[in-house]
Amino acid sequence: WWSWTPSVSGRYYVSLDGSDFTTLLAVYTGSAVDSLSLLSRYPNLNVPTASIRERFYRDSRVEFNAVAGTTYRIAVDGAGGDFGSVALRIGSTSLRLDPLAELLPAGSEWDYLLLVDANNQPIDPESVDEDFDTTWHTAASYDGPAFAAASPGLLGYGSISADPVVTDIWDGLDHDGDLLPDDAPPEGLRFTTYFRTTFTPAFSVAHLGFEGLIDDGAVVYVNGREVARMNLHGAKDANEWTTRANTNSAEDAPQIGFALDQNLPAGQPVELALSLHNASSGSSDLGLDLRVYSVARPDLVTPPNDSFANATVLVGDPPFVETGSTEDPVFGLAATKEPGEPNHAGRSGGGSIWWRWVPATSGRVAVSLAGSDFDTLLAVYTGGSVDALTPVSRYPHLMVPASSDEEPFHEGSRVEFDAVAGTAYYLAVDGDRAEFGPVELAINSVTTRLDPVAELLPARSDWEYLLLVDEGNQPVDPEDLDEDFDATWHTAASYDGPAFSGPARGLFGYGNINSGEIVTDIWGGRDHDGDSVPDDLPPAGERFTTYYRSTFTPEEAIAHLAFEGLIDDGAIIYLNGREVTRLNVGGGEDAEAWKTRAQGNDNNGVNNENAPQVGFALDQNLPAGEAVEIAVSLHNSSSSSSDMGFDLRVYSVNPPPPSRTSILIVRATAQSGQYEISWESAPNAVYDLEFSESLEPGSWLTIVSGIPAAAGGVNSIFHIPGVPRGFYRVLQTR
């Protein structure tokens, strides 16, 4: 026994975590052992403070509202006669869940589905029931694979720390064919399982609270509608069988979730469904047990920088890496929007958080959310109040708002602008389609040679395109069917070859492009292997050049043009039938050859599908009011590349400054076989040092990456190549 009299009222927990045997725990008031009263765990619902009633913890634990000056009696025993050393902890906590009545107790029965094929290999139910994802939540609308009959919780497989599994949903199926029962599904196939049950409220219910053992994450549905997520960020697709939970630290303590404003009538059965997601396809276990309460409406805990006035302050110059979150671990989306707050990046979003930065030094910077794990929105403003903000421009001579919608070619939300020392900039982060989750915001110094004056062709414009196939849906060289294709395809008037598709909207391509969703799939699910099933990509070994055409009409005479776009992997660009520039295609490569390849799948250490490429066509002297035909041949770096992507912006520009040339000096040192490589470095720049024996594309090896510019302006690296002949180069990556 322990006796405790708190001096301060509040909510507290008592835990036996650290004891070395199976314990029992209870908390009482009273002065004699034969006249004790159990406390209630909750203020509005009598749930005794006994460890058997808080069953979702690895070790005995209770919590309650303590009153200053009251003496509490804490009893510790051993389950089944166990005994040993006791570690008792008392600490402060907070009340998030305030139940009014219990609607579904722990240990209740659930129908469940873990679908397997004839070889006991788990499979996606969508593969055998095409409308599974939209119908499984309610029994009446469902006609797919049968759920297993009602079985009591805890349901799962493997070993759960908080409680033993009562219903083994794997049940010893033999998946490896050795005729012996297996403890769990095969490693690598431990994905989503599905559960359904019902409860009938005796009274109308406004708000629901969920408390349970969720190992690892869950999406909860009420009467077929998603109402809550636990340990699963808002960006993740609830319908994907392979969707994973955020973390795997969920089997030692309960998770809590809420579904507010449900307004469930008395006496009507409620269908409750839950998809349970592992954090890894190799997770050693999976578990579910759940309590459902009617609850008092809880308070939303908003992020500290939820409002413009409370923006997190950044001090100094880049680089910065800051973290935050738009989510509440219980509610989901926790960030809010204020009256008068603009739609960031032109989209409504759901709730924003803010940073305020006053640079000490002027210079061009990039702000990126690439480390965030949901679909973000980003915008940069100046101004004194949330309803009177002015978007910052990405460029000095053309107003392009510094927002993620205006920089579409990056893996994560990103903006670039010229920061002025002493100016207060406000950085807003929201979630597209009200998605939410942890935020990682990075600010770095950058340089650009792009100085646009006017936009001639926006991103996401319409283009005609050609990916030619034969009758068997095998890609073919258009020159095989049209002998003058290579000389004529760039302009519509002179072309009489195979018809282009479209016009259609960018982003074009096939496969999966990191920086954005493909809008126009140029492969279109053709069946190239003859099995009557659509294929996602052209056949491996045949992923060669594709062709694009569009037009634009300058309002004023144009001297110089720039091209900025998602080019995965390389491109040759033509204006009015004449080649004007190449992006990541070697100058010696044959522009007319269908099999011409790009020079690798990255530029300056950045994958081509994660960031834009930029090129220039100077001294073009295009007259005002005359249509310009632009054509682009797009080249993969390999005939088996897993994807291909294309979208382009065209600007009229001021001529770029000449490239900054840094002389690379390589000299032998006194140590045999060692060389010193040195170069003049730019302030705040970052470099990679590479080595090649042959100068051939693909032969470059990174020796040292992420080298910061030296304070004195000259970097030196020592290296022993181990070969008699070779070449060094330095790439500025930032």
C-alpha cells in the first residue's frame, strides 16, 4: 500500500511500468481496509480506477482527477499470485477523453477480413471485388468476400505487449507450404485488415470518443463515412490496401480519437467499421480492441503558431530547418483558418501554421516543405495583418506569386524569392484538400539565372503529343512509318505523318513522377503483352523518345526566351521548326534518332523528376502578334526507365548573366598517389566533388558530397583516386 495526499488538484496517473511481475493496481479513498471506495477514472462516467479497467496498457496503470488535501490509498497486488519488485510512478496528465456513457465496451465482438488466396498469401480485397473500397464499411451495401463471423477482442496476430490476443485473425494458416501452421502472414505482406461491428445508443449521441489498442494505425467509419484517424496522417489514402500507419509504437498504450457532431438518434443501430494498418509490411504483430463512448465535446489543441499573430519567429540568415505540425494526435486536423486569411497557393486548404522571418542579409532564397509527409500548400507574404497581406513575387521583373502553386515542378511545396534585409516575411503552410501532418520547413540560399519579363506559355498548358505504337501496342519509331518524320514533325503545317493525340493538359508522361501527378497519361494503359490486361508502362527496353507540340503568341516582340519545366529526363526544344536548346541531352547526340538518350536521370545531384530544368534561347527576335510553334522531343536516360514526365513554362527574359566559372586546380601532394583539388567557392554555396576515369555519361562517382563553401572563399579536398588517369569535377548543388 501507498498513501498519497496531493497538494495541488489536477489529473494524475499512477503507473507500475518497470515492475518485474504481472501486477494489479487500484486507487481508493477511505480510512479502513474494509471500508474503501474505488475512485472513478472519469468525472462524468463511473469507471473504477483499477488496472483491469484500463486494459490497453502494457503495465498496470490508472488515471483520475485528484483533489488537493484528499488522501488516496494505492494498492498493488500480483495477478494470479505473482510477486516481485514494484516500481510505482505518479505523474501529471491531462483529460482529453470525458465520457458520458459507454456505447461499445472493450472485448466486444467484430466481424473481420484478412483475405488470402488459395496458397494462403494475403491479397488486396479490391483485386477480387472491384467496388470493395467503397462498400465494405456497411453490411447492406457489401457483396464482396465474406467477413469472418463476430469474434471478441483483442483481435490480431503475433504478440501484443498490452494484452494477449483473444481472436487470432491469422489462425495458424500455412503460407509457406511446409504443412505447418504459421504464426503470422508472410513478411512483406502484412498490410491492412478490416473490421465491422454495430452498437445501438439508448439515447441520442452528439459526439463519439474512441479509446483502444490500435496496433499500429486505423481509419474509423460510422455508417459508411470516415470520421476519424488514429496514428495515420491525413494525406494517406484510406482505400489503399498497402497504406501504412505513421509509427509502430502503438501496442503499449491506448490511442484516442474523436468523431464530433455525429448526431446519432436513439434506438437506431450504428455500423462501425475500422481499417487497421501496420506501420511496416514486415511488422511482427497487429492488434485491435476498442471502446466507444459518447463524450462531452473536447477542446481542440491548436498548434502554437496557428495564427498569424503568433507566427514562429526565425532569426538570422539561412540555412534553417524548422519543424511544426498542423495535426492534433487525437483530432487530426488541428490548425485553423482565420477570418480574412487568404487561400494559400490559390487553394482553400484546411488550416494553416505561420512563420515570421526577418533576414539580416539580402539575397535569393528557397523555402521548401519537401521533408513534410502530406500534400502541402506554401505561400510567402509581407503585411501587418492576416487580412491585408501582399504576396511576395518570385521574380523582380515579373509578378509570379511566391507560392507552391506557381512552382509546380518540385517534389514538395517550394518557393523562391529575393529576400531584402530587414523586411518581415510571413510564411504560411496549409494542407491541400485539408490534409494535415508534421511539417518540415527549410530555407536555403540559392542562385538563379532566370529573370522573366513576361510569361508566354504557362505550366499545365495544352500540347499535342505522339507516342506511336504498332497493332500489338509495341512502341515504334515514327520514321518507320513516315520517312520524312524527323524533318517535318516540329510544325503542323509541314507534317503529314501519324496523327498526334490531343491537345491535352500537362503534366504528361507515364509511371510515377515525384514532383506531381500525371494529368495526361501518354501510354494510357495499352496492353502490350497480349494478356488483355492494361499495362502501366510501355514494355521495358522500348521506352524511347516521345514528341510534343504547342503554340504561343507574344503580345510584344521577344528577343530572348527561357524554358523552365519538368523534364524527365532530357529534351530538345524547337521554335518554328528550328532547334534552339537542349536540356540534359548531349550536344553530340543525334536529335533525329528515336533512341537518343538523355545524359542520366539527374542534374547537379537532383533527380530530374524532383525539380525543374532551365534552358535559354537567346536572340530569337520573335515579332509581336505572330504565333510561334514550339516542339519538344522528350528523351529517357534508359530504355527501361520506370517513368517519363513533361511539362514546360516559356518566358521572355532579360539575358542571363554569364555562368560563374571557377577554376578547378588539381595538383599532386607529397604523399604518393594523393591529389589536392581546390576551387574558388561562392558564399553559402554547397558542392559535390566527383571523379571519372573516362568522362563518359554515367561514369562519374561522388567522392565527397555536401561540401559547404569555405569561409576564406577557397575549398580544398585531398583524394587518392587509386588509378593512373582520371578527371575531377565540382558541382554546385546549392
